[in-house]
Amino acid sequence: MQNFALRAMVEARNELSLGPNPRQSWRGFFVCFACYNILVNKKTSKNSAPIFSIILISITAVFLDQLSKLLVARFFPELIYKNSGIAFSIPIPAYISIVIAIFLVIAGLFAAYKFLDLSKKLAIFAISLVIGGAVGNIIDRIISGQVTDFISIWIWPVFNLADSFITIGILAIIVFYDKIKKV
């Protein structure tokens, strides 16, 4: 495991120093972080396994969200709705929404660490969906100052996969809280 982590870390470090592609740089950063965690602990302990899983699932959620937005923008641009507000399109300046979103992600991580049993797979999955969805929307706000929404269902506000991930994660935490809370 350590040899694999060391090789992956070296490759990721090389990607970080490669050129202008920011997606490669972020991927390299996350791989470096995960591998560093494995190397420092000398083994995959109970503490490092949830962190690695949370990072991996969150990155997957961000990837799916960004890919869906890219595909919809390319093939179905008429479905795109740019949302410069926060939840339910409440208007707020972009820089304030970015700060609020980052604060909420950090507060959510702290709350998950304090109140949820992160040795339970459902807790890991739920918090990962929330983090991945939040990061997906933060990326949109940083790049364009607004979030790209494209899913419209009847009278419900237009939303995207990131919003769905956040909602599913929070609902899982609420519904299954008795099973995933720390004892």
C-alpha cells in the first residue's frame, strides 16, 4: 500500500508542476493529499479510511456535476439557467455567496466530525455528497459568478446535480441520523 501511495504521490506532484490545466492541478492536489495521509499513517487506519473515502466520493460528485453542466451547455444550451442567487435563487452578490458557501462547507465538516460516526459507510456517503455538491457549486461561482442550473421539474425551482447531491446527502443524514450518529 505504501509503495502504491508513494508512486501515486510522485505522479500527482508531477501533474501539479505541469502547465496551465487547472483540472489536472486540482486532481493532482487531491491525490497528493490522500497519498500523504496514507504515508504519514504508515497504514490505512480507521481514521484515514474515512478521509480517503470522503475525498474520493466528493471528487466523483464534483466530476459528475461539472461533466453534466458541460454536456448540457454543449448539447442542450436552451435548458441552461444561470442562477446568481443562493438557495431558491435568493439574490446576493457573488463574492458573499462564495464566502458563505465555503464557511458552510467547513462548518458542515466540523459538525460531521463531531456528531457523525464516520466509520459508518452511510455517514461517509452522505457527507461526501454534501461536500461534493457544495464544491461543484463553489467552482461555478468562482469561475462565472453564478451557478449553472438545468433541471426543471414542474413548479420546483431549476436545479443541477450538485443541488441534488446536497439534498440527498442532507436527507440521508436526517432520515438515518439515529444509525449514523456518534454514540
